[in-house]
Amino acid sequence: MTDKPGPSPKLSSLRDGDEFEGFYVVRESSFQTAVNGKNYIRMTIADASANFMANLWDANRELFQLCPAGCIVKLLGLLEIYKGKPQIRVIRFRPAHDSEVDLDSFLPRSARDADAMRDELLAIIGSIADPDYQALAKAFFHDAEIMREFARSPAARDLHHAFIGGLIEHTLNIARMAEAFAARAKIDRDLLLLGSLLHDIGKIEELEAKYAIDYTDAGKLLGHLFIGAQRVAEKAALIPGFPPEKTHLVQHLILSHHGRYEYGSPVLPKIPEAFALHHLDNLDAKVETANKLIAAIGDPEKNWTDFSRALETQLYRAGE
Amino acid sequence: MTDKPGPSPKLSSLRDGDEFEGFYVVRESSFQTAVNGKNYIRMTIADASANFMANLWDANRELFQLCPAGCIVKLLGLLEIYKGKPQIRVIRFRPAHDSEVDLDSFLPRSARDADAMRDELLAIIGSIADPDYQALAKAFFHDAEIMREFARSPAARDLHHAFIGGLIEHTLNIARMAEAFAARAKIDRDLLLLGSLLHDIGKIEELEAKYAIDYTDAGKLLGHLFIGAQRVAEKAALIPGFPPEKTHLVQHLILSHHGRYEYGSPVLPKIPEAFALHHLDNLDAKVETANKLIAAIGDPEKNWTDFSRALETQLYRAGE
Amino acid sequence: MTDKPGPSPKLSSLRDGDEFEGFYVVRESSFQTAVNGKNYIRMTIADASANFMANLWDANRELFQLCPAGCIVKLLGLLEIYKGKPQIRVIRFRPAHDSEVDLDSFLPRSARDADAMRDELLAIIGSIADPDYQALAKAFFHDAEIMREFARSPAARDLHHAFIGGLIEHTLNIARMAEAFAARAKIDRDLLLLGSLLHDIGKIEELEAKYAIDYTDAGKLLGHLFIGAQRVAEKAALIPGFPPEKTHLVQHLILSHHGRYEYGSPVLPKIPEAFALHHLDNLDAKVETANKLIAAIGDPEKNWTDFSRALETQLYRAGE
Amino acid sequence: MTDKPGPSPKLSSLRDGDEFEGFYVVRESSFQTAVNGKNYIRMTIADASANFMANLWDANRELFQLCPAGCIVKLLGLLEIYKGKPQIRVIRFRPAHDSEVDLDSFLPRSARDADAMRDELLAIIGSIADPDYQALAKAFFHDAEIMREFARSPAARDLHHAFIGGLIEHTLNIARMAEAFAARAKIDRDLLLLGSLLHDIGKIEELEAKYAIDYTDAGKLLGHLFIGAQRVAEKAALIPGFPPEKTHLVQHLILSHHGRYEYGSPVLPKIPEAFALHHLDNLDAKVETANKLIAAIGDPEKNWTDFSRALETQLYRAGE
Amino acid sequence: MTDKPGPSPKLSSLRDGDEFEGFYVVRESSFQTAVNGKNYIRMTIADASANFMANLWDANRELFQLCPAGCIVKLLGLLEIYKGKPQIRVIRFRPAHDSEVDLDSFLPRSARDADAMRDELLAIIGSIADPDYQALAKAFFHDAEIMREFARSPAARDLHHAFIGGLIEHTLNIARMAEAFAARAKIDRDLLLLGSLLHDIGKIEELEAKYAIDYTDAGKLLGHLFIGAQRVAEKAALIPGFPPEKTHLVQHLILSHHGRYEYGSPVLPKIPEAFALHHLDNLDAKVETANKLIAAIGDPEKNWTDFSRALETQLYRAGE
Amino acid sequence: MTDKPGPSPKLSSLRDGDEFEGFYVVRESSFQTAVNGKNYIRMTIADASANFMANLWDANRELFQLCPAGCIVKLLGLLEIYKGKPQIRVIRFRPAHDSEVDLDSFLPRSARDADAMRDELLAIIGSIADPDYQALAKAFFHDAEIMREFARSPAARDLHHAFIGGLIEHTLNIARMAEAFAARAKIDRDLLLLGSLLHDIGKIEELEAKYAIDYTDAGKLLGHLFIGAQRVAEKAALIPGFPPEKTHLVQHLILSHHGRYEYGSPVLPKIPEAFALHHLDNLDAKVETANKLIAAIGDPEKNWTDFSRALETQLYRAGE
């Protein structure tokens, strides 16, 4: 196994029988005994494009302990199809050195350019006419630390926009639709735009994306609706003369944007902008989720996904 | 009471103590006996702007029978406030002659110009690139009878867009938002546009708007989702070579656009365009409903509506 | 393996250790690698009486490709019990020739005689006194193509009456109970009978039964309630002078027969006959489902089924 | 007011302006002050055919105290239509003597002959082949006290079969349908018949029908499902050798016959007979409720009832 | 009407026919026209013990405008029973001078001594062993402004503990039960005690109690769960070295204490203390609500309340 | 394998690689064929502390038939970790003789002393002041057979207090909390205490705990709410002069203590004591369930449980 640099093959591009070498992340790992009494290591191996089951036969416990879950490895393997699904027969692997790899390269990433999204976001903030609301938007997004987190965060662990940059991409989609809607409907455009930008701001604390996307403890205990609304109070308190009613309205948009108690909103929408935000959020999220599930239908002969618990139904890929 | 023509005062413009004369529709009427033993007629009197309770004291049964519910009357009355609500003390009235009145003037009406909305609708149809979908749109809206009904129909009896022209106004809002969304999302623009135009087409048979907006028998027995989807089958059958799958997709959009079983959709959304249509429909309908309820808060000191069963909450009028 | 004709042994009649030869359908098939590195074919093998897992050890990929899922094979095998369930050790197999087999013999089938059920159905139609309703019934069931489909169709994919002839058997049960009920209750007998006959007519398009019972694309996108009610409109339109209200009533019976929004009815029952049809349908379907689940308890020592999601409980086999 | 006997006019047969005299029950009564300061008595007056509002103007408190709610009066009155509903102007009244009246004549009553229903019930019991189940049926219905209560009891306070004899009429309908179903379906006919006969037996303790039908304290605290199942245990305990499993099965039928937790069944149906009983009960009850509501549409021009909370919809009277 | 001081008779102590004079609050007021054409004022008059309908006949508009809703009046009246309910015939009234009245005397008030409750609360805080949790408790309750608000606040507008001092009384009940439970169960006593003390702290901003108890705008837009959890973050931030996890745990207790999404908790209980708090809160609140409704049964002959929407049932007063 | 007595090692105390010998119960057992064609026995082996998968390789069918599920065996084995979970490699085993083992030792057991709990229960009964309620308590718990069953019964199959002695432990917890609550709230202390003692009495018939805890047939068909309430009627009937209303109140407490229809209560709480009992029951049960799930988190690095269907969420182990 030579260690000279070179791009790691994308897992999703491998075909049955391909032998390949590169850097990958170990998502899960266990040391097991086969029916014939021999030991093997059973892993989930991932890069940004896919994650596959992998086995190293005739393994010993030392090698297993060297590369626990969460570790990056240099791996030589063979792709096989098992029960219709790709699986990796591992030939050999070793832990990677920090200098060899870029952590973010092991997570999926938005197809849109990160700088372009940041610029688009700042332009939208610039278009907010109400000085209070613009100041509040700036208090968040002109804070470099927040902007860095926001631009990197996924929008969910499993469902829609579950990739690096997913949160800002989703946010921009909603803000743009909010602009279009404000042009036709009787609505406070500035409040709706600000609500669109901040509705999921709590997710930068609810989720963490290192080798995998997962919830933080605070995220599970409090939820991103509460976290986001609390941050609004803190930022607004730093803006001299910020009217309390405006704080409450922005917090209300965040707290009510799931639209129903059973989806985790502690208050129901009570202003037109709150109804608009709830449905714009769902519009973008549900369509992205549906597209993602349809894209994941493996078999080109099939035009239905499996049953999706999130969408409560199967999805159909219309003929092309 | 002179009968020379002249515009009837709008009911909504009357103030406490105003005496007025004009043509109005009798929505409800009953002949009653007061506690002092005298008879009176209790009516609901309406024009396009409002509907009020009205009483004619010391009435006789002949006069009551002359003007049943649904009748147009020429009425001389006095507006009074009773329990905080406007009420009409009727001084005298007589049935109107057909030549004196225009039926549509007794129902509320869209603020947008009818011809402009029709033109906008036709332009959208012209922008549908898929020839099958465009042909299906034309099969509906180039049919003068359907277009006449569609342009006049309200979108609901009580809730959003419950006025003459409400259906086309609501439909255009959705179609325009669909265009904006299709520009950003991976979606079949033509299918979504067509679904937007046809999603409530069944309402022209479900509702009837004569002196008041109400459901038809067929509307209650079948619902506008079924009616609309059935009409799609009939129109598509007349277009040579129309692909069956496209018929099913358009029907699916109509049948699933309420989004949940408990809102009367017999199938849940199964394609991305169906999720989009459901949330675009809700976006426009819920915001319009909220605005309408807020606008109806009578007391300028109050900033909350009563509890709304449709929206399951009270609504807040944000300070100005 | 001799190919001379002879009845294939029923899978359900085999016992542990039986060797057998016959024609069977391959429901599922995959090519797999065992832990010892050898390849094998893992299949589901079925006839009308049962379906079992089956393995062919030391298989090659060519043989696997010769008989994909959906194929009929001539198979020599050995029945074994594995983890308490029957499983087939395949000794050899080859694809069957079309001339050797009858497709319908691989699906379960109603215990009742097909001709007798058809005659009973026609007799019931003859007993409908209302000439409009009788004409509508004939428009469906005197159409040979529809009758052929109807008599062959199952009533469901997995649940009640999921076998060839299940739809007509279920329909007759309901119609007979409707007759009995009409004799005691204030009900429009003819309307209820017609509704009983047509309530599931949409299933002949919603389901298809070739080697297995499954939903069609249109079935999933539209559902059998919509499809059935649409067909009623089409047939009624061909009967001169058919009263529109009667069309609506029959359509209403079909659309409302699931009885609740959450079971997929877009309108709730609004006439006495609709309540009757809903409960008669459930009466027959739920009891058949319960009986089927109880009959499938394998272990004679046990008197409880597993938890059934369809019935939301376990079922009890009362002592005999 | 002469007191010589003679049949009291049925309230339901009175027309606007009719003066009438007879014995009626006072359901509710209150002493009130009109806006003009005078006192009057406001009552609900009923017989078996209807119940109407009634006013006695210029009343004094002594007369009010003489005839509280629940009292039978001899009354001279005038029927008037007020707000479209019949109302009685009371001219005079006095308490009735016990000797003048028959209590049961003031409650509505089944249209079927009481003796015929009793005979039919006994014949059904005779047809139960299983000696245990027949013995249990006899333990209830050969007990003269129980039979008397059962034959007199209504089946509900407000909804279906809310009249004297309603319980036995409803029970017979179900039992007859159970017989018809048992002839076609795989079901324990004797168990289902017995369950049909006993499913509502607890109602003879849950409801009491004196001048009006109402719940007893025990009825509200325990419910007729529990009461009925408890009585089965008591009766079965008196039958030598009655198998415990059979007790449990009959109790299970009673406890599960509402079919869903939210309708008050503490256990869901777990045997085929329990599913059958639940749907047979609903079949009879829902259709009777619908018919009753439709029959109560006052206005012959209308073909829709008001919204019914029990049936969750409006009901339609199909054209004749 | 002499104005010399003297205690106002309690409304709840008045009997039919009593004439009385005192200071009362006008909760609602409207100027109305009777059927005989005369004007009258219709009010709701209240003190801490009860609130009754009241009418002043032959009133003029000036007097009506002098005493709008929310005003305190000196009133001479006569108590009458109307339709079984007490009602006041107003003889005369005038606005009260500020010097004549104590605002709090017009709202119901806890039966427990205010100082004793404050002392009990402080003692409980003293018993919290964990120094962080004790410091957080002190940050709230050693703040004189918060303690003043907390000790005065009701616990609800309409339901349990809807009186001055209700919040602290309810809080103490829960804390005492929490102590008892902590003695038997494996639970973090200090965390549960602190959660008990703070669970409803947001109500001091959600509700306001001046002449009546009502929600604030912020209360409706945000809810007391969010408000309370936000205040915890603010107070904890002022305590040097307060561990973030402890902030999250206390916030989690507050946010989850309604126990279910549909009751407005945005997160479900995830630690044992959260389950304990939820059920202790319900224990105290539901029993108090039930007792209050039962105590309000007017008629001593009746032992059932009306249907309560909050408790979803009627309540029974067990015989004494 | 020597059979001389000696304590069997606790399964939960074994570590990877430990060889051990002792008496254990076989919960499940099946005879299987491995991919290499050899036969093995796959079992679940349990004692009071844990239950593990176990395999005996190269087994023959005779040995398998000697020790079916439910049998106690003397077993020599080796503990291994497989996929992160402990698993037993069986070296040899034989059926145990009755004289060698104590059945109860194979089920988990309360940590509290059985006699102490019995004494505590009797003392609580002694503190019930109402002679009727005390007599009813004695009728149950002074019956040696009932007391024996009650003291041994678990409180559930899988969830809270699912161990020998769990029912009495849970009952005592509730009764003690009821005492504490009665000291602060307006409640019938004696009724609430009695309800606490009897609320789950039906579980001694609903559950059976031999080698494993499972439901009885009657338990599934009737439920412990019904069974308990029925037993109350039987016991009360034996107490001379026991007031029927008291029977109904105690039965009501039992029937309503699940608090909601969907949790299987056929009646909702209608007296304050019923609300109290419902929440006290939940308080103890939910906290015990949460503690049990948290204690079962295997990995010391993790602080979240898996999703629990019973509690509808994940649970968090707060840092120590």
C-alpha cells in the first residue's frame, strides 16, 4: 500500500468487482466470530458519497482496536454485490495520519458554491427595509463565528438537506420564496424575511457534523425551536432600543414554524407571517426529502420507493 | 320611498344612527312573536360588503310571506348598535323588481380586475411547454362555459377567498408561486403549473353562489377533489394520444392536494409536485384566512381575534 | 429429472424430509456469497398453497440469471425445517416451458366455485327492482371483459380475501347481508344492493395478480375508491335518462365506504345506505382477516397470533 | 277544564293554532321574569310523540311550585309556531292524579309489539345449540325481573333506539343479522348469537327511563360494558360446570363490542365473533340514528340535516 | 347612597331577595335595547367571591359610558334568581374613587396565608443541597421583584388555582410532593425540587391579574414554557461557573413538563425527574380543577357537574 | 460435570472469556442447520439477573428434545462477546432434577424485603379509618391466597416493576404518595388509599410468572381493569351492609385509573380521587421505567438510550 497522495475513489462510483484504495471514515465497527469459529471485523465504511458494509476476514483483535468507530483509515478493498447491495471485502487498512486527510471531505456537501450562498444571504439582509429587523439579522450573520457555523451546518440528520451547507441552502430557498410571496400577499415582508433567515438558526447548536451528522445533548433536551428563540432574545438585548414586541414576533415565528403541536411547536401560528413561514418551510423541506428518496431508488426497473415514515407513504418516480 | 335609481349605501359604511335606503338581499327571515305578544319579522339583510341582523316591529304575516329568504328588497332602515354589533331597525321594505337590480352586486367580489385575471391565467397556460399538459389546460379554460364559471366562482363558502372571483385569484397566486418555486427546485414545472390551475376546478360544481355562497348536493356528496379529478379524465379522453400516466399524475395532484387523510384527501402526496402543490395551496389559503380574520376585528382597542376553529387558535394583529 | 406430466405436490402438504418435484414460481431470487466464500442462490419459491425460502448451494451465476424473479421453474428439492420454519434445499431446477404450466395455478384461489359465484351475482342483479340501478349494474357485469376481471380479482394484496376470486366472494357476502338487512331496516334496498356490488369495483384496476398480487401504479396514485366512482360516471353516462342524483348516490356509496377520513374516504357517509355499506364491508373483511390470521398460527400449542398491525391486536384461537 | 277521561291529543299531531287539552309530562320548568317585569313559567312539555317549549304568562310562584319538573299535568294550551318551531301557549294546568295517568305513555315507544319481540327473543335462545351458552342466555332472560327491565329499556338516551322497547328491538335486529352472517361465514354461531343478546344487557342498569331517559350514577361511573360483563360472571357462576373459558369469551364480546379504545372498549376485539358483533352493532345503530335524524328534518324544502356530532357530518335525504 | 366605609357584602353570600350595597368590579358592560324599545345596561359584576349578571333597567347612555368594563363601582342592588341562576337587579351605581378601594380585593385569593407560603418556599430553597441549584433558585426568589410577582400571580386564567396566590400555592404543593417522592424513588432530589419551584415561573409574564386574570400578548405569542426556560438561561448566566449541562436540565424540566406535544411541550420528558414533574404537576392541577368544578355545582339536589371541556367528562360529587 | 450443590454464577456478573457452571432456565430453544450443513442448538438462557443467547455446536436432535423451552438445565458454558453483546458457547448441559432448584430463583426479584413489604401493606390497611373501606381492604389482603399471589406478582411483563414482588412494591409507593397528597389536598383519604391498594389487583390474574412473565388468556381477553373491578364487586357482596355507592366508587377508581380511553380505561376519571390515583400511578410507573431503561445503557460512553416505544422518546443519563 503506497501512501503517496492521490484522490480517493468515490464509494458511489464503484462497480461490482472493482478493487480500490483511498481514505475513508469508519462509522461503525465490531469484532465478531463467524459460524466457522474464525474472527472478522464488521464495519460501516463511508465517504461523502455513500456508506457501505465492509468485512475484514481472519482479523485479529489488535487491528480492530487500532481503528474504532470515528477513525479515518487508508483502506484497500474490493467491492462486491451481496443480497443486491454493495459491500466491501477489505483486503487491508491502517489508521490515517491527520496530515493526510480533510475531515469535511467525509460528509456529503451542498452542490451550491459556499461563497455564493453567503453572498446571497448578505444581499437578502441588505434588502430588509425595517432598521430593527435588519439590525437583528446583522447581529447574527455579521458575527463571523455564527456565519461560519451556519454556512457549514446541515439542516437535518437524516431527512432534508442532511449535508454540509444544507442549512444555508434551505434557508435561502425559503427566503427567496418569501420574497416572491410578499410581492403578492398582504404580509410584513421584512418580518417574514427575517423569520425565514432565523427559523432554523437553533440547528447550529442542535446538530453537530463531524464524521457523521448527529444531535447534541442540548439539541435533544431543548430542541432547535427553543434554542433559536432564546438566541433572538440575547441578540435583541444587545441592540439599543429594539422594541420588545418585535422580539416577541420574531421569537413567535421561530417557535411556531413547525405549525402543529405534534410537530413540536409549543405555540401555534398566530400571525399571517407565521402561517407563511410554516408552509414555505414545509414546501422546501418536503420536496427536497421526496426528491432525495426518489433519487435513492437503486433498481432502474422500479419506480416506487419503500415506505417512508417521514412522509407516511411510498413515493413514485414518474416515467421519463 | 321613491324608487328612482341611485346607488344603494354599502352596509359596511353605515354608522350608528344612520338612516338609509337601497336594495339588499334577504338571507334569512322568520316571523316571530315578542314577549309582549306582538309579531315582528327577524331577518338577515346583506349586500356585498356585510350582513346584519334586522327587525321589522309590528309586522304582519302577509308582508313576511311576500319576501322570503333569497329575495331582493328595497328597504328603508336605521342602523343601531346592539350588544356591540350593528343591527338594522327596518322602517319599511318591498320586494324589488328584476329590472331594478344586478344579482352579483349582493355578493362580495375580488378586488382584482376580472379581465386582468383571465388574461393572466391564459398567459400562464401559454407558458406550459409540455404539449399534453398545455392541451389539457386549454381543454378546460378555452371552454367558454368553464372559464365563465371559473372566473366567477368563490374559493370557499366561509373561509379563504369566499367571494366572487375568489377561485381564480387564489389559483393565480398558487400558479405564480409555483413558477417561482420551479425556478429553484427540482420539479416538473409544467406538471406543477397545471396542477395549480386545476387543483380546485371541482369547486365550480361543489359551490354555488347566487345570493349566498353554499354547497351543492353533489358537492357535499362527492367533494371537489373527486369532481375535479373526474373532470380531468373526461377532458383527457377527448385529447388524442394523451398518455394515461399523465392523466393519473394530474388526477393524483388534485386528489392529494389536501395533504392528509383527515383533510379529505383519499391518497397522500406521492410525487414531489404533489407536496409542492399541497403547501403552496395552504400557504395562500391560510394567510388569506388569517388576514381576513384579523381585518374583521371590530374593536380598534383589541389586537386579538376570537378563537378560530379553522386555524385552531386566536390571531394577533401586530402593532402598527 | 424427467419431464413427463403429473401434478406438482402442494408445498403446504410437504413434511420435514420430503423430496419432491414439480412446477413452482420464483417470487424472489438473489445471488449470494456464504461466509465460507462459496456462492449460492437464495429464492422464495411458491405455489397457490404456500411460499417458502429456498437455497441452492454451490450455484453459478449463469443458472441464477436463467431464472429471475417471476419465472416458473421445474424444481427437484428437499423440505427441511430451519428455525422452526419449512425451507427448501434445492437439488436442481430449470425454467419451465409455457406449454407445461397454467399461470393461475400459482396463486391461491377461492374455495367457492367460480361459475356458481358468477351466477349468484347475476341473480342478485336480476333482483334489483329499480330499473336505473339494475341498468347500471348490468352496464358493469354484463360487460364480459369487466366480469372476467371481476371474477378473477383478489380483494386485497395482503389482508382479507387476498386470492383469485376473492373480490367476487367478498362482494357476494356483502350483498347477501345487505339483502338480509334491507328486510329489517328502513333502507333503499336497491341502492344498497347496487352499492354492495360496486363498492370495490375499482380494485380490478388497483390490483394486479400475475405471479403475485400487487398494486398497479394507478392504484397507488388514485386508489380504488376514486377509480370505482369514476367508472360509475362513465357507465351511467351511457344509460339514456339516468338521473344525475342516482349517479351521485352510487358514487357517494363508493367514496364513503371506508367510513372515516383516516381510512381513505374523502367524504363521510351521509345517507343511511352508506353507513350500512361501510359496516357490512367491515363485517365481512375483518372477520375474514381474523380467521385467516388465526388459521396461520403454526404451532398447535399456541392459541394467540402475533400482533397484527391491520387489526391492532393479537387474535385468540378459542379452544375446541 | 272538565276532567272526564279521554285520549290526550298527541303533541306531534298538533298544527299551528290548535287548542288542545290532555295529560302531559313536565320535563323542565323555571320561574322567570320578563323584560316588562311580569313573571311567567317556562316549561318543556312532552308526551311520547314530541317535546315542546311552553310558556304560561302572568304566572305566580305558587303554581310553579305545584308542578316541578317530572310532574304530570292536565293542561289546556294553544300551539303556536315561534321561530319556525312549535311552541305551546299554556292557558291553564293542574297536577294530575296518579289514577288518571299511565306513566309509560309519556315516553316514546317501539313501533313493534312488545309480546312479539319477547317471543322472538325466546325463540332465538331456543335455537342456541351449545348447552352452556343456552343456559347462560336463559339465566338472564328466563329471569322475569330481568326480562321485564330488558323489554322496557331504551337502547340510548339520545341517539339510536332512544325509546321504550328500543333495547330489545335493537338486540333482535343484531341477533337476526348474526344468524344470517353465521350462515355464510366461519364463525361460532352460538357464541355470536349469545353475544348479540347480551352485548347491551348492562344498559338496563346504565339507563333509567321514568319521565325521561337518563343515565344512572352507576351507569356514568362504570359504563354498561363493565356492568354487563360483571353480570355475566355472576350468572355463569350459578350454572354448574360452566367452563371458565366460555365466561371469558362472552365477557370479551361485551367488553370489546365498541371496537376501539376511544369508544370506551377497554379491550379490542380478539376473536372473529367480536369483530362481527362490533360491526353488526354499528350497522344497526348507525343506520337507525341516520334515519331518525333525517326524519326530523322539519322543513320539507330542505334535504340536509344540521351537522350531527354523533355521526360527524350532515345527513342527506335522497329525493323521492 | 351613603359613602361611609363598611365591608362590601360578598356576592357569594347573597340570597334570593337580598338588597345590598358595596364596591364591585364591572367585568363586562353593554348598552342594550329591550324588545319594548327601552334601553338598559347589561353588566357582569364581580368581587373576589363570585361574578353575576346584572341589569340596570331604564338606563341612559351617559351612565353607561361613565363605568366601562374594568371600572370599580359603588352599587346598590337586589339579588334575584333567574333561570335558576343568581342575577342582580341594579338600583343605582356610581364609579368608585381610588381612595375607596383596594384593587386586589376584587379577585379571588388563596385561602393560605401569603407570608407563610413565602416562608415555606424559602425554606424549601434552603433544603436544596446542590450549591448550583440552590444558587439558581435564589437568583429567582431572592429577587424581591420576582418574589412579589410570583407570590401574587394566579396559576391559570380559568382552570386550577385561578386566584391571587394560586401560583405559589400550586408550586408549594408540587414541591412538597416532590420531597415525598424523592424519599422513595431513585431521583435527583435537588433537580426535581428546583424544577418544581421553577416549572411555572413563566406564568408571571404570561398572565396578568388586574381586575380579571388574562393572558398577556407575550404570553399568547410565546407561552410560559418558553418564557420560563429563557429566564433560566438569563439567571444562570449571572452565576459564575454554573455548569451548562445543569442549565439544560432545568430548562428541559420546564419545557417538557406538559408531558405531551399536544399539550404544548416542544420536547418530551427525557429524564426521570421530567416524568416526575409532569405527573406531580398534573396531580395537583387536575385534582384542584375537579374540586373547584364540584364545589360549583349550584343545585344541592344534583351530584354531577356539566360536561367539562378541560377534563373531558362530567364530575361526580360523592354522597356525604 | 459434578452435581454437588453450590451457588450458580449470576449471568450478569460474567465477563468475556469466563467459563462457568450452574443452573439456568431455557427460555427459547430451536434446532438449526448451519451454512456448513452441521446442526446446532440455539437457545436463550436466563437467570434472575439477565438472559443471553447461547449456542451448542455439533448438537444432535435427541439432546435438543430433552430440554425444551421452559426447562431448567445444569449447564457448563463459556461467555463470549459477539457483535458487542454477551453470548454463551455451551460446552454441555443436562436437564436439572426438581430437587436441585428453586423455581423463583430464575426470575428477577424486588430489592425490598418481602416480609417488610407485607407488613407495610397491612399497616396501611390499619390506617384506613372508614370501616367499610377497611373491611374491603381486609377482604382482599387478609385472604392468605390473595396475599401470597399479590406479594409475588410482577407489575408488568416488560415495563415498570417487571419482577417478582414488583406489584406490591409499586402499590406501596403509590399508597405512600397518596398519604402524602391526602395531607395537603381536599380528598377522601380512605377512598384514595383503598384505590391505591386495589388499582392493579387484577394483575394477579392478568399476569403469570413462572419461568418468564407473560399474560394469561383471561388477562388478554379481559384486562386487569375489568378483572379487578369485578373482584371488588364479589368481595363487597360478602361484607354485610356494604353501601352500593362505595362499591361503585372503588370500581370507578380501578376502571378509570389509566386516565384515557386510548390507554384502556373504559370510563374517564370523574371524582378527584380518580384523577389523583391516575397521576400517582403514572408518577411511579413512568419514573421506574425511565430509570430501568437508563440503567440498561450498556456502553459507559453513551448517555442516551435507544428510542423507547413505551415512553415515545429516548432517555438521557445526566452526567455524574
